Amino acid sequence: MPFGQLVIGPPGAGKSTYCTGMCDIANQMGRKTIVCNLDPGSGSLTYEPTIDVRDLVTVQDVQDELDLGPNGALLHCMEYLLEETDWLVAELAKHEDCYVLFDLPGQVELFSCHTALRDIVRALQKDGGWELVTVHLCDSCLLIDTSKYISMALLSLSQMCMFETPSVNVLSKIDIGGREGLPFNMSDYTDGLHIHTIAESLPSLPSIQRFKTLNTSVGEILDTFGLVSFCPCSVTDSKLMKAVLSRADRALGYTMRTLAQAPADQYSLDEVLAATSDTGAVSDDMVQDALRNYGL
Ligand SMILES: Nc1nc2c(ncn2[C@@H]2O[C@H](COP(=O)(O)OP(=O)(O)OP(=O)(O)O)[C@@H](O)[C@H]2O)c(=O)[nH]1
Ligand SMILES: [Mg+2]
């Protein structure tokens, strides 16, 4: 039963950089990890992809051949990849012993309303037997603006509904996100229980009262269900990266399922534990310490 992370998020949220950093950290922990680039529009990458969708199709080629703009061409590429999922499943089958990080494009429609990516994910699960957790990166620089935070929370909920996979929402680039000083404590943003309180801090001008009421009501609904929480992260901080991996592992039941399927004659118990439960050593206190380093 192979495992992996679908790394999604808006353009520039840090997906490719996260894949680079997470691949290094997981490999250092003894977990054999590779990156699969599923962004047909990506230029130069900060990692060497083991599998690359650009070997099948690129945004530039589609733009040239079909006279489409970059966004239309990207959607066309994802629809083409959906038709060719056999290619992807076969490529991945060569690396079934690896933990795979899928680096995805940033176009928001791919994880909100366009179904090609969702159907590709379903094919990987059904035909390839892949167990996948979605890691949704949101740029923490947006925290400074309360309405953007509510918007990010809704986007996170949207991807959770869309993919039907376990998911971890991440506030990326935390090393620079709090630079200008945040209006609330970091824990208020991460625990997903204070969204309506944060919304109430919006200005109470008569001209935007209805806008504030809408944001507060949305916040109340999100708080009530407690579905959207965030994990703070920076690729520059190995403890925070391991904390994200730990969350992703728990969401997938990775440790127990890896232990259950590891053939006793191939792996020793110690090897499996080293590659899985090491992330459990990142306690909440260690995360708090790491955040303090960034003034948060
Ligand atoms: N300070 C800081 N910068 C980061 C971090 N993660 C990413 N970046 C920077 O953010 C910028 C965008 O990162 P990318 O990894 O290219 O983002 P992306 O989400 O893959 O972007 P698209 O593929 O275009 O959607 C780059 O300049 C990165 O160096 C981080 O944790 N801290
Ligand atoms: Mg990228």
C-alpha cells in the first residue's frame, strides 16, 4: 500500500519549495521519498523530479498547438493527464516502495470547481492503490489581512470537500509571515476555533457592515464544525516541517499501516520505526519554541 502527499495551494504558496525541503527531511529520516512533478507549466524546479508530467505534456506545447492562454492550456493539460492516467499509474508503480510528494499546479479552480485533478486522484487511489493525504499550503503573509484569512479558511474547506482525502492545512512561510506583527496570537489562527472572533475585528464602518456580518457568520459556521485548522510551517525550520509530516502521517494512519504491511524479512522493526515515528518526537512545546524564534 503506497503512500503520498498531494501538495496543493494557490500560486506562490511555496508548494515546490516545500516538496524540496520535505523530500530531504523524509529521506534523512530513512523514509525513501521522491517527488512527482504534476505541474505541466512549471519552469525550473528546485528538486530533481523522479516522475515528471512534462514528459507527457506541457502548458507551452498546448498553448502553441491550440492557441490557448496559460490558464486554459493548464486545464487542458490536466484533462489530458486524466485521459492518460494509465501512464501515471505505471510510472508510479515503478516506485511503490517510495513515499511520494506530488507537486501540483497553483490554479485554484483545480482544487475548488474543476474536476480533472480530483478524478486523477481517484484513479491513483483506485487503480494504483495509493493512500494520499492532501497538504494544502496557504501563505501566512495573508494573515495580516483578516478578510484574506477567512477567505483562506474557506478555500481550505473547499479543497477538503473536493478531494475527499484526509487533509492537513498549512500556513507556509511562517518565518516571514509574522514580520509586520499579527493582530492575533498564532494559536488563534491555527486551532480553527476562533475564526468568528477574528472576523469580528474587521472595521465596523456602516458602508461595509454587511460584509463584516457575512464574514462573522462564515467564521461562526467554521468554528462550530471545527473542520479547518492550520499547521504553521517554514521550509527553513526542520522541526516545523517534521510537525507537518507528523500531522500528515496521523491523517493517513501511516505508522501503524506501514508496520502492519512491512515484511518481517525485509525490514527490521527498528528501521520501520525510525522512518515513521521519529516525527512523533516533535512535541507541541517544540513547535511553540520554533515559532518563538520567528517572534510568534
Ligand atoms: N521565507 C520563505 N520563503 C519561502 C518558503 N517557501 C517558499 N518560499 C519562497 O516562496 C516563493 C514561491 O515558492 P514556490 O515553491 O515556487 O511556490 P509554488 O507554490 O510552487 O508556486 P507555483 O508553482 O508558481 O504555484 C519562492 O521565492 C520561495 O523561495 C518559506 O518557508 N519561507
Ligand atoms: Mg511550484
